[in-house]
Amino acid sequence: MGCGSCGIKPNGCKSNGSCNTGSCNRLNTYDWLYNLPVADIESSCKVIEVSFNNGSRKDFFRNITLQQFEKGDLISVEGVSGFDVGEVSLTGEIVRLQMKKRNAKEDNPEMKKVLRRASDRDIEIWKQNKAREPQAIIRSRAIAKQLKLEMKISEVEMQADGRKATFFYIADGRVDFRELIKVYAGEFKLKVEMRQIGARQESAKVGGIGSCGRELCCATWLTDFKSVNTAAARYQNLSINQSKLSGQCGRLKCCLNYELDTYLDALQHFPDNCDSIKVAKGTANLVKRDIFKNLMWYMLPDSSKQYPLTIERVKKIKSLNEQGVIPEELEAVELTSSKPKEEVEPEFVDVVGHISLSSLEKADKKRKQQSQQRQQPGSQQNQQSNQPDKQGSQQQKGQPQKKQHPQQRPPQKRK
């Protein structure tokens, strides 16, 4: 249970939301009221938020003990006929905001209580029962298949003391699992609870990385799953490609709804019933609307070119068509680059190939020829280099050099 980012165990982790690992799951809710001093201790929030199963399930518990818990502490809480071990995810005033968001009341008498800080014995029992979950998933799926039930067991969550297990399943229709519960209770020797979830909830429990490169929204902070349809993609001028618009759950991505309200507000300024307008060249059909430039793009028949028109021009052509008048031209807008003319983009210079292998080979051959000429004994350079050496050696020995006149003849012998 070590933290992969800060290297500290969860019951001593102080990352305060900066850590994004699977074991402690700190990115879910950032406690921005963590360093705020408490004015009145009596009126402070006595409820803490506890996460179970690596953050896939969260619940609120009332702290009736005298201990103060911090984020990341492992605590023992009330369970079904026993106790359960969870990790503190939020404390303080931020819990009241989360309870208001989930419509939970602080004075609810049925709210379960915090028992104590998790002891070594509690953690040991908790780890032993958690190790049973993978085998329980495999066995429960096999039993459901034997009973020929149209359902899929997605996850099995064991209580820390091993007295209860919650089976999360996915099914398209209604499933009669009364016989299944009896088989599960006899097989695993514990109390069985069945919960039906959807594809989005299953993706939230499994987790993963989205196409944006970040952790899935449903696995971190998104708890309210709203319906998403293809109309949201059409309003945003997105291509209806099922493979690109679908998330890991197989449904349309939840992020399609994030900017939908902005697009709907901007589209109110565009005219309605302008999907087609008539000009002399034929009937132009609407292709898309650009809310950023306030343009409407049309395409003429027997042509693949798109013509951008202003909203005022489209309204004028539509009013003329209603009067029975057909204009000659669409009067498309000429789009120019938004970059200022002073800024000149640097041209790309390809320096690959400027230095060829032939030039390097020529330089290498020239160097070899010069070295060979220096090494030859009868070369002119060696003779010139040897002459000053001989003259220098004679001067060192003290022998004067004899000067011979070019016209001097050798002496003749007398008779």
C-alpha cells in the first residue's frame, strides 16, 4: 500500500491531492480548505469521507472518537455485522460541500460511525480478505454461466472482516438471481449483496487513461452520469465516428457535454430554417456553422467547394427566396490568415546532404597523397629538407665551406 509518487505509506501520506496513483488515488477531490484554521471546534464538521477499494466507492462516516484523522489514514468503520477498513479521503469543511452535492445530511441518525484507527490486526485481516477477490470473481462468473443467467460479474468487493461480499454485475434486462445468491452464500460462506451497475460505472471501477492522455473522469471526480446522444456531436460540428466518439465503456464520451451549453448559446444568433438557399447556380445546402467566426458554410450542387457566408448574407438570401427572388451569387467571404503580416515565418532549411561522402573521400585521398610524398626518400621535399641539415652539421663541426668558382679550372701538370 505504498504511494508511488511520494514514497510514503497511505496512513502517513501528506500529498494533499498532488499524487495521482492507483493505490491512494489523491486526484479525486482537492481539499482547498485544508490549511484554513477552524474558528470554532464545536461547530466543526464531525463527518469524514472514507474511500474503499482504491477510491471506487466512497461513503460518509461520523467521527465519534476523540482522535483527529488526516487524509490518507487507514481507519476501521462500522460494517454489516462487523467492521470494514477504509482510507480517509476528505476531512474538515470540504466534507460538508461534498455532502450537499450528494444530498446527504449531517444529522442523519442512520449514518455509520468510525470505530478506531486501523490496527495491525485489522489491516492483516483486511489484506487476507482482499486477496480472495480475484478468485471470487472467476468463480462467481463460472457459477452465473452454469445457471445460464444473462449477466456479467464486474467486480467483487469483500468486507474487511470477511463477513460480507458485494457482487457488482451488468445486465441488459432484469435478472432473477434468487437462486444465484443461495449458491454464492454456500460457496463463499458469507453474506451476499447484489448490485446492478451500468457500463459507465464499470469503467469507473476499472479505471484507465482516456484519449486525452489523462485519467478517466468517471474514475476520478465525475459521479453524476448524464445521458449523451449524437446530437451533442452534431451541434459541435464533430464527425459522427462511433470509434472516436466512444469511450472505454463503449458509450459516447461524457466530455461531449462539457462544451455543449456554450455551443447552444452561440447557435442562438444563427438563423433557423436555412439548411438550403437558392441562387442562380442552384440550391446551396448548409454544411456547417462556425460559431467562432460567425460564418455558415454552404456547398453548391455538382461542386465540392465550400463557400463561407456571413449570417447577414444568409438572412438576406433567405428573405429574397421567400419573396420569389433568386440572387445571382452567394457573395462568399474571403478568408484571410489571422497572423499579422509583420511576422514572417522562418523557412525550413534542409541541411541534410550538404556534406556528401564524395567530398569527404576527396579530402581523405589528398591527405594520403601528401603523406606518401613526405615519406618517399628521393622526393624533392626530402632533398630540400636534408640540405640545411647537412650545412648545419658542417657548421657544428667547424669545417669551413669551400667556395668554388664556376670558371675555375683544375691545375695542369708540368713536364
